[in-house]
Amino acid sequence: MTRRIDIVEVGPRDGLQNDPANLSVDQKLEFIARLEAAGVRRMESGSFVSPKAVPKMADSPAVFAGLDRTKPTRHIALALNETGVRRAIEAKADEINFVLVAGEAFGRRNQGMSPQESADMLSHCAPLILEAGIPLSATISVAFGDPYTGDVDIAVVGGLAAQAQRAGVAELALGDTIGAATPWDVRKRIDRVRMEAPDVFLRMHFHDTRGAGLANVFAAVEAGVDVIDASCGGIGGCPFAPAATGNVATEDVVWMLERAGFETGLDLARLIETAKWLEGALGHPVASALSRAGAFPAG
Amino acid sequence: MTRRIDIVEVGPRDGLQNDPANLSVDQKLEFIARLEAAGVRRMESGSFVSPKAVPKMADSPAVFAGLDRTKPTRHIALALNETGVRRAIEAKADEINFVLVAGEAFGRRNQGMSPQESADMLSHCAPLILEAGIPLSATISVAFGDPYTGDVDIAVVGGLAAQAQRAGVAELALGDTIGAATPWDVRKRIDRVRMEAPDVFLRMHFHDTRGAGLANVFAAVEAGVDVIDASCGGIGGCPFAPAATGNVATEDVVWMLERAGFETGLDLARLIETAKWLEGALGHPVASALSRAGAFPAG
């Protein structure tokens, strides 16, 4: 029996949100269509947050309106308050991913909320989402470290997970927003979240800012996690480390997993092709290793 | 008790050997001195191979002659036949690392030897090295995949390890010369080598060609390996994937290990400084993540 690992493609949201380039709605839709052609079936396709705070996602309603709904893809919309949730429901998001925050300082600056306030906001918004019949997932951002204050207490992460479970979240991601995680810490935080929120499925969201992205994926998969976020090309960067790389790259994750015998359902050659197309669209190179080195053994 | 992981710095050999830049002997000696100032105590400082095959290492005798021997560093010389061994002894290498090859096609092209011939050459050369009182280590190159023929049989790796042990090798590295390894395969091959060569210490040599470098380091450390090769800046590249990154970067490995509570004895800030100095000396950016993103928490 081949074990299946599902990749959630976050390039159109987390990737583009932090990229210096400005893609048009049509370019974003082409990116999404290319990802679907590569086998992606679940993807963060936009963010319903303040256009002032995140100008690159201001066109998310237009992107959602332009999606090809004949395809089997589940399009995830990101939200972090009631306004966002209402807009995501209106845009007919297939799933809403709510953003919790584990770091006090990051939370204040990123979404004007403390960790507890973000969890309370989730508890407030969850009924709206669930009553609309929309699957609800959540991501705990900066779950491994806060760019302003350093380490994030594992107890805060555990507490947020417990409250997310009570709110009705079906799947919870631990987000290493700034690339602070090591694989040893991944294991520890997964264990803690499982203890405090045993009924939620786990997903992991890693950035490769300090090179440990795939090490963290490996640790998570070994710990039994079956769902991993990744962005085509490894786009995404981090506003706090301008020269740093972004999310773990979809093609790198897929290569490592498939070479080790896992099944992802994704077409590596098409992903690499999409990463190369993306370099043209963005006007700069992307960070993924596979887009430079190619697969081994060669295709 | 803090667990200690020893890093063998391979930048001056494996790194510079495959870099497009040509450093002078003085620049190489400055690189080595900067690494020593960052705490490096064991380093591949040159290669005694055919200057025609590897022109960038033709000056290794001059580099070894210029080393500051008042420092506690153990300078390793690489060799792959009797001529090289004799030259390395003459250069007063503190240790000789002999190169075995696990891939038939790669072996033929890289050193004109089959795997078996490389092992026989080691058996032939080992007495020379041991009688000179010089510690003998070996690296099995392309132990995870051959760029020409794809997968490398684990039985070949095990057989080479057994013969290396019989020849008197004290420490053996499995080399992922082209970035073909996954952490699952790392675990398997370590187990196999331990079965067939239980008396040799293990060292691992990874390239980050396909992004899995630190994942492989993590798998090796978890499997009980205490010695890891790395190059400052992640220089090294691979002649078979011109745009690809090189060895795992010393500063990235050190950051991940020290953040997870291991001790390496290396000074991260000085390593990053050396990687930046190296960018100037080489005339191009280096691949390490830490040289771009900095440490977390910020040093």
C-alpha cells in the first residue's frame, strides 16, 4: 500500500502575496489553471483580508469569480475576521482557512490581534462558516517563532489548537511563517497539538527561509501528518527577510516524497514547467531546487 | 548532556573544486584561516588528483605548504590512487580521505575505475597511509545515485563499506555527490553500512542539489551519525547540474543543529561573515539560506 500525501498548493495566495511582482487577474487564473493541469486538487486561491494591508490580494473576489468551477479543485479562501469570512462565503469559496496567530508581537502587527483575540475571533466566525456548509480549516501562524520576539511558547500553540477544535475546525495547520522551525521542534509541536486537540486533522505549513523546509516536511510525514502546504516555485518570500526564500517548493516536496515511494497525485514535469512559466510571469527567478537541477533520475 | 555533532568543512576542496571562480593560493589560505577563526577544526583543504582532471586543485601542494600548522585544525587531503596518496603524504596531510565510487558509469568517467577497482585501489593504498601514521578515512561517492545510470544498488554500497573496513578505514562517509538522496534512503543505507561494516565510524556527505540536504542531515543525526560534511556558503555545485546548489551549507547545518540544542563548536556569525566574504572572492552569490536570511532568533 502506497501512502498518500496530499499537497495543498499555496502559491496563488501565500506565494503571490509576498512577491514583488504584480500579476493580473488573468495571469493568476492562468497560474491556477496550470497548477490544476499538474494535478493540484486543493489550493489557496485567494485571501479576503484588508486590501490596504495586503494589496496583492485585493483582486481575490475577481480571481474567485473567474475560477473554472467545472474542475474538481477545492479552492480555499483565507480570512482572519468576520468581514473576510462574509466576503469569502460570497465568493463561493470551497473551504475557508482561518488564520490564528501564536506570536503576540507578530499578531499585533499582522492582524491587530493577540493570540487569544485571534482564537476568540475564530470562535465568533466559525458558526457563520459551518452554517453555510463550508469546510473550515485553520492555520496557526508563527507557530515556531515570532520575528519580533523570538521563540513562541508551545503552550500557546497547544491552547490555540484546543480552542480551534472546540470551534469546529476540521483541519489545523501549524505555520512556520518565518522559517524558524527545526525538525525536532516540528515533532514536539505536533505531539503537543495532538494531545490538546486530538480530533483535528493536522496539516503543516513550512517556509524554507533557513533551508530546513524539507527537513521539517520529512519530520512531519514521519510523525504521521498526511497534508503539506507548498508553493510552486517556492515563491512567497517573507516580508521580514527580503532576500530569503519562500514556502517549501511544491516540486521539491513532490520530488522528495515520490522518490521515497509516496504518492502525491502531482505531475512533477508539469510543476517544473509551471515554475518556469512563473519565472517569466514574475520577471525574476524562483527559488525551487528542482526548477534548476531537474529531477533525479531525469524525467 | 548536550550531544556534539562535528562538522567537517569541505568548502576549500569540494566547494572550490566545482566553482566557476579561480581563487589564488593566498585567497584559499585566507578562506581556510577564516574558517579556522569560526571554529572549524577538521577540513578538506585540498585534493591530490590529476591536475588535468581537476585543474582547480592543481595548487593543493602550495595550499598545504602555506597552512598555519600552529593551529589545531586537522587538514584532510583527498586522494583516489597511489600517486595521490604519495603526494598527500609528502604534503604532510593530517588525514587522507580516499574516494571510493558506488556508480559504475560515474566511476569510469570521474576516476577511470569501477566500484570494485576503486575498492581494490583503496586496499592497495591503505598500508602506505597507515604505515605513515596518517588517519585514513574514505568517502563512497554517488552512494545514492549515479548521474548517468540512475539508482545505485544498496548492495554495492554495503560491499564497498565492508572492503573499506577490511582495508583499515577508521571513518567512512556516504556521499550524495549529486543530490539524489531522500531522508528515507539515508536511513536505509546507514543501516546497511552498519551491518556490513560495523567497526567504522560513519560520516555523511550531502549535496543540496534538490533541496533535501538538511532533511538528509536530520535523518542521519537521528540515526546516530555524529559527523557531517558541509561547505561554507553551500558552494560546490555539481558539474552535472550547472545551475544547482552545492554541498549543504555549513551555516545552515549549524543553525539547524544549534537551534535544536546540539553543539557544533562553530561560530554562526563568523560563518555567515565568511560566506559573505566568499561572495566577494568568488564574484557571485553563494547558495546558503543563512547568508541571506540571517539567524533566528537574530544573533
